[in-house]
Amino acid sequence: MSRFEGWLVGHVAGRVTRLVLGMAAGAAAGRVVGWPVVGTVVGGLLAGAWVTLRDARRAARLADWLHGPTDRPAPRERGFWGELAYRAERLLRRRERAIEAERERLRQFLSGIEASPNGVLLLDAEGHIEWCNGVAAQHFGLDPQRDLQQRATNLIRAPAFVSALQEGAFDEPVTLPGAADRGTLHVLIRSYGAGMKLVLSQDITERERAEAMRRDFVANVSHEIRTPLTVLAGFIETLAHLPLSETERHRVLALMQQQTTRMQALVADLLTLAQLEGSPRPAGDHWLAVRGLLDTVRADALALSGGRHRIEFTGGADAEVAGNEHELLSAFGNLLTNAIRYTPEGGRIIASWSWRDDGSACFEVEDTGIGIAREHIARITERFYRVDGSRSRETGGTGLGLAIVKHVLQRHGGEVLVESELGKGSTFRLVLPALRVRRRAASNEPLAA
């Protein structure tokens, strides 16, 4: 026999005992007045009524507790009703704990979905929005609270999405514009449960942009290489089939050498970019004297200018920079090379190293060249972007120099700043963070000539 059955048997036995006692008391009272049978019946009825009323009151208190807020403690009674209330309360508390545990698991599950970089949208069998995470709300322009129970096709009206939902075409993903035509979404729809649907969205704007850049890059490389190859092929055919004078032959060979040099420079820059993108960041504990870097790029700049420009170098004698020597020389050298190429003869070029208040440092190249129009400044560090393509090719540029500069600075934690005015010149600043630069004792030796 279980404990509860024991309580039930005890409860019944107690009620029977009280009834017998009541009948006995009634019989005793009845004999006093000469009506023992009537007394027995009346005593039994009174005892039964008292027991019944007492149980009814306890049952009413238990029923009132069950129908009301169950966060209150159950009625504390003795005997059967107390055991019944205790068991009911324990059962309710166990159920509440189980429900709370399920709610917590649901909250954690939804929290995990909320943290997903992809959009998640749950639709019922009628296509109404049951739930969506923040990313989906952003992708489709929804309000996660206000738009619940709204029909999805009333809010997301892209024809491809509406058609996929209505036709049940869930095998292939659909591509549609994001909210307010911002970006591009890759949307996958799956059925689950009783006609419900799971809508997964992913923003592929950056992927498409990267793919477009890759296509443009391949097209630009193909074009840049094809042009000198075409010229070389033409000259080779000329040399093979036409009699040329010595002067003409030398001229053709010089032009062939020029195109070969151009292709070599292009391939070298492409290899430099590939190396920059595929190698780890430069170490932050390999310190280089800025003075030595500036001496090197100054010698190269003077050789390239050939005395056609006034070139000045200032600062840097008290500085060291942590990074890759070859990369920094490439960045500094590219800026000076561009300044020389795009500054007319007799122009002035100033290269300077300076410290900033926050501990960072700046390598600056200022020229009095042709300048850059404002609309081009934001794009001049893109690969193969040229403000004036014909002039760039005439001066021997590959269109990759400033892209290399940008990558070098990014790898060293810095940034490239540009100021320019058409017809008046340009200023390029390479800002290196405080963690990459430090002061040292200044040398009194002048920069190498």
C-alpha cells in the first residue's frame, strides 16, 4: 500500500470513527429521554454533517488555491486533505520548474539564433510571421514585435520571394534586393512541421562586390598585359618581315625594351600585392631606423628625377618604426615616384617625417604637380584605378602603386590620407600608429645625398 493510500484509509477510518461516536453519543442522550433509537439516528446525522462540513470547508480551501494564483503556498491541513494539498502543490511546482526549464532552453535557442549572422524568419502554415531575429528584420525591413502575425508577402513584396512562397518552389534559393534596395540577399526557404516555413537570409553584398572586384581585376590585368604584348608582337613581325635601316631597327628595339620593362613592372607589382595579401602581418618588435629608410628612398627619388625637380627631405632622424623594411620602402618609394611622375619639371617635392600629439607619426609627401580632382580621391588606392589612363601609361605607371601603399599601411596598422587640388598639387600622408613608432636619440648627420 502506498503512502497516499494509507492516508486515504486513515481518512475514511477517522470519518467512520467520528460517525460511530456520534451515534453512540446520540443513543446515550436518547436513553435519557426515553428515545434511544431517535437519539442514535440524530447523533449519527449530526456527526455525519459535522464531518461533511469540515471536509467541504477543507476541500473549498484547496479548490480556491487551485483556481487562484498558484504562487501562494497550499493550504496547510492535517490528515488526508493536508496530504492532498501537499501532493498537488509538489506536482504544480514540478510542472512549473519543467516549464521554466523549457522556457530557458527556448530562450537560449532563440538567443543563439539571434546571434546568427544570417536572418531567420519563421512563418506559420498561412504565411504569417511567427518570429524573426534581428538580422532578418534588418534584411527585410521588419519590426520584430509590431510585424508579428502579419502576412509575410504583404511586407516582403519582392516578386521572386512572393512567387517562391506561393508556388512552393523551395528547392532553389532566391536572390532579391534587401530592404530599401540596400545590398543583395540570398534567401533559402524550407518547410517544417505542419505546413510551417523556415526562411533563411544571407547578405551577399560583400561577396558580390568581391566577385565583381575579382572580375575587374582579371580584366584589368588581361588588358594591361595584352597591350604591351600586342605591341611586341607587332614589332617582332616587323623585324621578321620588313627590311629596316639601322636607325629604324634601334628605334623598334628601344620601343620593345620599353614595353618589356612595362610588363616586368606590372608583374613585379602584382607579385608584391599577392605577397602582401598572403603573408602574416609584420612583427611589432623588429625596429628600423627611419633615417636609413629615408636615405634609401631619397637616393632613388633623386635618380628618377634626374635633377628636374627640387626635392627636400626633413625629419625622421630621431625615429624608429617597427615593421617590414621592404614593404615600408615600397610604400615610401611609391609616393615619391608618383610625385616625380606627376610634377612638371621645375616643380617642388617635400618629403617629411613628423610626430603627432597622440604618439603616432606621419610620413608626408607634398608636391606641386597636376593635382587630383575631388571625385577621384576616394578611389585612387583601388587597383588599376587611374585618374588619367593615358598619362599614367606615358609616365610608366602600372596603376598598382597606391594599392600597394594602402595594403602596406593596413598591414602596419596605419592609414593613407590624401589632400589634393587640381592644378595645384597633392599631399599624401602615411600615418603609423603609436605602437609602431618610437623616438630614439637624434643623429646630427645630414641625410645622404
